[in-house]
Amino acid sequence: MKIALIGHGAMGRLIETLAKNKNHEIVAIIHEADANLSAEELVEKLKGADAAIDFSVAEAVERNVRACLLAEVPLVEGTTGWNDQKEAIKSLVKEKQGAFVFGANFSVGVNLFYKIADYASALFAVFEDYEAFIEEQHHSRKKDAPSGTALKLKDIVAAHIAKDFSVAATRAGNIPGTHRVGFDGTADQILLEHSARSREGFASGAITAAEWIVGRAGFYEFTEVMDEILG
């Protein structure tokens, strides 16, 4: 598979390495220096790719989507912090009959964690004594807070538990990413936790998404990719 990388920071470089290890070819890299290019100007760089993977910045997401639609290249969107644009981008992808998959987190482990949190929330919803809470920690360079993963977990828990609960975010040092879902009652506390050891899980999941989206059309969340993989 021929992959175009949009963004070549820590995640982009890791995806490049893992993709090459899986015998994929990197045919284009969109660097920070290309930040001022228009969607039309990016098209030439994207042509010839089977899929593009974007780990850049939230401000560039709409431009990158438009460029990929013009180039007819499926896009895997790993950038977070663009939730306020979600419906507009979804409409654009559907209008142009493009292919787009996004995820608050592309880690396979995190996506299994979503399912565990969903099941646990349904159980604790039966007992009013328990109150839910979510905590997340990331490195100080991460701009959005709470993280997209924490917001996804919030939606999952809130689907079962109507009572308001807190979502706390910490930014410090070089923390790769830690997410906790807790249920606190009078007599005890139950804590579910996912801790990332490195970014490799996110990069691997993004490549899996790129392999999956080729030949498809539509607007998908990575959880749908995982659902299909899990059967």
C-alpha cells in the first residue's frame, strides 16, 4: 500500500517506520513547512497514494480533508481537538463520496478498553450508590484537554449513567497517555485503567485503519473498524 503522511512529528515518524516494516511505501510526506498550502496545492503531493494518515494539528484538519477528497485519497484522521467541526466534515465527506476514518484513539488496547468501560458502566448503573469519574494524563505538549479519548469515555459512561460526573485532565512531562474510569461507592472503589507504554500502539492502529479504508467510501469511526475485526 502507498501511504501519504500528513504531519511528520513523533507520530508521523513512528508510522513511517512501522509502515515500512510492514512493506508499505511512503509516497509523500506533508511537513510543517507545508502548513500554509491550500487544499488545492496539496492535491499534487497526495496523488498516487492509496491512503493518507494525518497526525498534524486540529487547525489543519478541514484543509487536509478537502485535499484528500480532491485527490480521491482515503484519509485516516488521527488528530484530535476538531470535534466542533465533526458534523461539517462528515457532510463534506458524504457529499463528495469520500472515505474517512477517525478515532479519538487508534490504539487497539484503548478500543478494547472502551468496550470494558461500556460493560462496566451498564453494571454500575444498576446501583445508585456508585458515582462515576474519569481521569486522564498526557505529556505537556498535548494541547487539547480533556483528551479525545477521555471525551469518548465520557460519552460511553454517560450512555448508562445519567448523573453528572467529572472528567479531570493532567498535562506534565512526557506521559504517553493514561486513562482511568472509576466507580466510587460508600464501601469501595473500582478503578479501570489503561496506560500507554509508548505511541507504537496508536501508530499501529492508524496503519490498520488505512489498510481497512482502502476501497471503501463513507465516514467511519475507528470503533467501527474494531467491531468488524472482532466480528
